[in-house]
Amino acid sequence: MKKIFIKSGVALAAFSMLLSACSKFDDINQNPKQASESQVQEEFLINSSIIAAQMDPDVAERSFVLIWKAAAHQQLDDGITSGNNNDGWSGAYYTQISGWLTSINAAVELGEKKIKTGNINEYTANLLQVSRIWRAYLLSEMSDNYGPIAIQGYSNGTNPDFASVKDVYYFILSELKDASTKLNTTQTPGDALAKLDPAYGYDFKKWQRYANSLRLRLAMRLSEVDAAKAKAEFEDAAAGNLITDMSQTFQVQEKPGWDALTGVMSREWDEQLMTTTLENIYNGLGGVKTADQLTDPVYQPYIRAADWAGLQLTDHFPTTSSDPLAGFWFDGLPQTIDPRAYKAFIPAGDFSNPNFSRYPSYNENAWKRTARALMKNDKDTAVLLDGKMAWNGQTDGDWGAKGTLNRWYYWPGGAPRMTQQFRTSTSKRIFFAPWETHFLIAEAAVRGWNVPMSGKAAYEKGITQNFEYWGVSQFVGAYLASTDFNNVGTSVSWDHTAEPPATHTMNFKNGYTNAPGTVAIKYPVNNLYKNGSVKNDLLTKVITQKYIANMPWLPLEAWSDQRRLGLPFFETPNVEQPIPGLPGLNNGNYMTSNVKFYPQRIKYPSVMRNANGKGYDQAVQALGGTEEVTTPLWWAKQK
């Protein structure tokens, strides 16, 4: 009788999760490291891997929220965005994803052995292809975090060799193509089997769509470094069945508790406040008036004019950032804004809104108190700011003495916060939605590739689908036609590619003296994209919409797009004082954009370096000899 030997710690952990996944294993009375193939079925290994990959709250908070969302500028955190690496967080994620890969690799190997020996059932071949598809996703997730990784070796207990990012991606793309073509989409699973697939219920047609759409995503990842390969893979995948409808979305239902299915954004102590990047992208985009979105009279006194910059408070808010409104605090709601903004982030003090998040529930003051005084020093009050219905993003970096003097800086109660619908572990976590397929097709069309629909049609379809998801479809017609610029100089209309003026005049009030004034606000220059020469071309529009649509479920993808293209525009971190983790950034160059000013990857954890020195050396060599948070990956912009 053949045995499956599980030697490594991560493999044993994965196998333990497998045992708990189904009562079928209750009667195993032998060494759990030596389960026979007849006692292990692929569907249990697949189920174990997919569920575990939803991340338990410990790893989700660190990886999904404080690394991915922070790096994507969708969450405030001065860790990775300041070039810092937390070895504990990296180690926890590395251990867990190795476990997920252990389970799915075992499923692949078991399926291949069964087919080779003829010990199969009607679903064996299809389960093998599903295993390969899910393994491809996990390998891409791991590589997009670290860079070079091991392709094989997760289930045999040996120290694996590490492959370059290019080799990892070539392997993944080959696997997705082959697995997709080999799926028998005419098969219908029984109820028992369907219950073991938390994403698709073993609807093999949908698994094929996921494989092809995932291949689009990963092929596009190579667009700037390996264009011929990217084009060939993309066009081939685009000719197949894709995720084009919400019913085909790859998503997994969350549930309350403390396990892998607990919501990735459920930890109460993370306020999940709106960021400056999101504020600048949302504000003005689409030309839809706040008054038409928030129709209750309670909101009307807070709506500000279109040319209002807010209060100028340069003694308390940093000015050493490429944020176009650095030093200003917005004391109300913007005149026009992307309709999804008020659905994703609820203004401070909007307590009647059913989606207002009262987290942390154990500290009412933290969310209920919206006013906070700025202090010139320990004795003198400069001004009392009330954040109720004020629309201000949070910025990363070093605030220097201004952060010390700014009591607002430490007070979450007066800032827009993530809607409660994503905080209660009752949503479905999205891994791939139809709007992403359409935005990928739109990008491919901009590049001149052969795709099944025009760039404009794909772009507008992606926006329309995402508006439906957020429940704001009534605004989509006006939104798609809008030529209004947001704070970074991008508009919505596909046919409007005129560049914004260099500056636009805005009114403001001195926050200390109440004296009115006007200021010429510059649209920021994004040096990472076309040397800063454009702000409103078609690709900028596509990636801007993809960034908004994939928020909050796919921050890793948003981070990857920014690393790949420099889009959308990310303001530089505040640098009132030098940031040790970003030595290249200083108060003389903060108005430029450079890859060295933004995180590019997670460093390998010490547990990996200590356990597999050979693999670590291979990985560092493949990275070019430098293993830092700011070391770009193979497919990313290098400078």
C-alpha cells in the first residue's frame, strides 16, 4: 500500500486542517503522517487549501490589511509603506501559504498517481485540473509578495530549489492553459462533491472561466518586461470562456468566528480609514453631485463648492509630499465625487447610516468623538477641528514635529471609515470578478492586442458591472460621459483624453486666522508613467477604474498594477523627517515619483533563510543580489 509521507512542519499543519475538514477521517487509527492514498481524496485536499487560503484573522490582519492594503494605498500604515519589514508577519504568511501549497500539491500528485495507475473515478481528471488551477493562483500570490519562490517541493519534506520570477510565471501560464483545455465541462458534480468546493461548487464551466481569466491577469503582468509573451498568452486565453458575469465570480463566503473563513477585514482595532490616494482619485471623478447621492437634508450644510480646497493648516499638516492638497484639511463633503466613494467609506459622524462602522465597539470614544483640537504647544489651542461629515484621507510617512503637535493625527473618530458591510464576516471575499476581465481586455485593446471586444466597450462594461455591485447604477450614464477631472487630473469618459491644465485655482481659508484666500493647485506629475507627461490617457483611465472597482477585495492586485505601471498615481510618503526605510526619499525630491519611494515586495522571513540557506541564496541571486523591501520584481518597473 502506498503511503503519503508528510515530513515538514507546514505540511503537517496542512494535513491537520485536512483531517478536520471531513468526518471521513475520524476512523483513521494510524500514524497521521502515513495516511494511505485510499484514505485521502483530492476533493478534501482542495477544500482544505482553498479554505485555509482565506486567511485566519492573525495572518489576514497582517498580510491582507497591513501589508497588501497599505502597499496599495488603501489603508494607513507606516510599516511597509515606509520601507520597513516585519519578520514575524512575513514568517506567519510564508508558513501559511506554504501549507496551502502543501495541500494543493498533494492533490495534484495524488490525481496524477491515480490516473497513472488507473485507480480513478469519474471526477479524478477534473479534480486534477482544478488542483492545478488553484495551485497556479497560489504560486502567483506567493511570488507577487516575495519574488523568486519554489515551484515544487511543498509536499515531499525536502528543501526545494527556488525559481526566478520569470520561470514561476512561465510555469503558471503553461499550467493554466493546459488545465483549462483538459477540463471536461460537461460533468455535473453530485451534492456531496459540490459541497467541498467553497468557490464554485465544482461547476467545471466556471473553473475553466476562472483559469482563462486568471491567465489574462498574469499574462498582463508581463506586459512591460516580456511583451511578446504577454501578448501571445493573453490573446490565446481571451479566445476562451472568461468570467464575464457576476454569477461567475470566484468568491468565498466569509463567516464570523476565529478561523480561516473569518473576514479578512474583521479586526475591530483596525479603523480602516480612507487614504489620501483614494480621496484624490474619488474627488471630482465622474461629475456626480454629492447632493444627488446623499439626499437627506442633514448632509446639505456640509457640501462644499467645487473650487473649495478647505482649511490651510501648514503648521500641523505636512507639506513634504506630492499630494496636490498637502497642508490642507477639507472641512466638509466634496461637490462631486465618484458614487462608490460614499458606499465604501462612511463619513465621520454619520451615525444614522446603517453601514457606519462602530469599531472598535469596546471604545465608543474612538468612533463617536469627531472633534479634536490642534495644539500649537502644550498650552495653546490653535483650532478645534470637527470631522463630522469632513472628507479627509490619511497619509503615510513621517509627519515630524507636525505630527507631534497635531492631535487630529492620532484621532480616528473624525475621518471616513470603511463601510461595516465588509467588517462583519458576512460578505463574500472576491478573488476574481467580471469587471476585472473587462478592464484587462480594455488594457489589451489600448495596447493593440487582438481581443473579443473594443476597448471602450470593455471599459464601460467593467464600470457598469462595478456600479451594479455597489448599488449605484442610477448614476452610471452620467458618470461614463463625464469629462470632469479628479484631483490627479484624470476623467472618466473614454473619448475625453484632453490633458488637464497645469494648475487650477481654488479658494481656501487660513485655518488659524480665518482669512480667505486663493491658491493655484497643481495637478501632480507622475514620473513613473510616461515620465510624467500624461495624466488622462486611456491606460490611466483603465487602471484608475480597475483600482476603484477591485477595492477592497484585491489590494494585492492594485499593488501589482502600481508596481508594474506606476498607475494609478500614488503620492509620495510625507518626509518632514528622513525615513530610514526609504533612504532615497528626502525633502528635496518628494515631488517626484520613484520606485525606491514605494514598497516593491516582502522580505523573506528568517525562518525560511535559516531552514533553506541554499534556496535563499538562489532567491537573492534571482533578485539581482539585493533582498530589500524596495527591490523591484522582474515584471515591475525597475526605476
